[in-house]
Amino acid sequence: MSDTVVSPTTMSGRAGIAMLTLKLRAAQQDADRAEAAADAAEHAAEHELAAAESDTSVEQRTRALEAELGAALEAAAALVAAAHAEAAKIAAAMAPPIAAAPLFMAEVPVVATTLVPPPPGTAIAVTHSAGFDAEVFATVFATVFAAKFDEHLSARNAVPMVMPGYAMVPQMQPKPSFWQHAKHLDVVLIGLAAAIVVTVMFAWMG
């Protein structure tokens, strides 16, 4: 092939048009390849820029979340501490008071006293107690005594139940002695009533 450049003007009309068409196609292909390379480079640059911006945004978001988490933890710790303090105050208010222990325990000496009866002929002074009411005491005692006495009489007069068809065999009872009569409930109640009546009379007379 010869290195001489053939000018389209030296060629025939059809050959020149074909030569120009081939050159135009080659130039168009070169332009397309260059445009594709430029687009690829632009996309790569945009991707790198987006990746850098994404990394920066993620890092900033991570820092913001860490700051929010730290603030939330501090607030929660403060709330827990306040709740513990309030619970301690309530427990201290509900706890029973602790009595202070005495410094020392002193033994009270026992003093033996001997009751000396008054000499004969000495009048015994009867003092009235501010909290003692003789009439009220006599009324209460009479009511209790009557109830006890009625209960005792009812127990004595109770008829024992006898099973039909069986004869009750009388048992020999020993003769009661004087001390058994003296220890009887009726005698004791009557004696106690007499003593209380005498005490009430002395209180009235004084």
C-alpha cells in the first residue's frame, strides 16, 4: 500500500464521497468512544463523591445517635437515683421508732416493812378516793351477784335426765361436815357480799 495521501479532489466523484464517508464514520466512532469514556469517568467521580458523602453522613449520624444515647442514659440514671432516694424516705418514714437503750439498769432495793397495828381506841380515818363511786360499785356488784346467784340456783335445781326403763339406784351420800358447808359457793358469795356491803357503808359514813 502506498503512503501517498490521495486527495478526494484527484479521485472521481463517487470515490471521493466514499472516502469522506469512511472518515466521517471513523471520526463519529472516535467521538462516541470519547463520550463514553467521559461518561464513565463522570459516573465514577459521582460514585466516589456519593460514597464520601455517605460515609460522612453515616459518621455524623452515628455521633449524633451516640450523643442522644448518652443523654438518655444520664437521664435514666438520674431518674433511678431519685426513685431510690424517694423509696428510702418512704421506708424511713414507715419504720417504727427505735427506743433508746438506757445507760444503766439500776436495781430497786427491796425495803421490808412491817405493818404495825394502831393502838386500841384510835379512830381509823376513812378517806374517800377521787375515782371511787360507792353507789356505782354497789349497783354493779349487786347485778353481778344476782346473776351468779341465779346461775347457781338454776344449776342446783336442774332435773337430771333419766333414761326410760332403767331404775335409778340411790347412792349413799356421806354426811357433809361443817367445813364443807363453809366452803359452799352460797356461803362464800354471802360472806363476800357482806364484806363489800360493810366496806360501802364505811365509805358512806366517812
